[in-house]
Amino acid sequence: MSVRVAHVEPAPWSSLERAFGTLVQRAPAKVESYRTQSLAEPTRWQLVTIWQSHQAFEEYRAAAPTPEVVLFEKVGAEPRRSRFEVARLAVAGGPGWGTGASCGAPREPTCAP
């Protein structure tokens, strides 16, 4: 999972929202992407992306600069990048939901009480 975080002034918000829609369609290795905006700090935006694999992410990142960076830079923001590994996954209604079970990472939906 990759996370890009930037502070974006209010003026370009609508432009950023439109650009996010086209950005998501550009990388087939993306499983899910979210554009989040902080409720406590509305100028703080994040682009959160779940990737098919670490290798897929690294191949995408090798293209410099990545479209996420360009997206934020076009609206005058300087993004910071963080990478995470999804350690556990719980999906509403999925295996183990509501049982207190510990479920595996995405692609490993095993649960144990």
C-alpha cells in the first residue's frame, strides 16, 4: 500500500478531484485507490493505493515522477510518500467478521479465532 500526503490550499480542490478520476485508470496494477481529505485539517489530502504486489508497485514507482507526484505538484502541493504492508484485512460480512478472528492479508482470507 502506498500513501501520498500533501497539504492543498482550497482553490484547486475541484481540479484535484477531477484529476484523481483519470489517475486511477492509468495503472492496471492498482487494486484500489482512495482520495481522502482530513476532517480535522481539510487542507490535508491523501492518495491511498492498494497494489497487486510489491513488485507491481516498484515497477510503477520506477517511472519518475509518478503521476501522483505530478498531480499534487500541479496544484502547488509537495507530497510525501509512505509505504505500508497490509498486515490484516477485515471486510464487512467476510470471513471472521464479527467473530474477533484475525484474518490474513488481502489474497489470504484465512481466519483463526
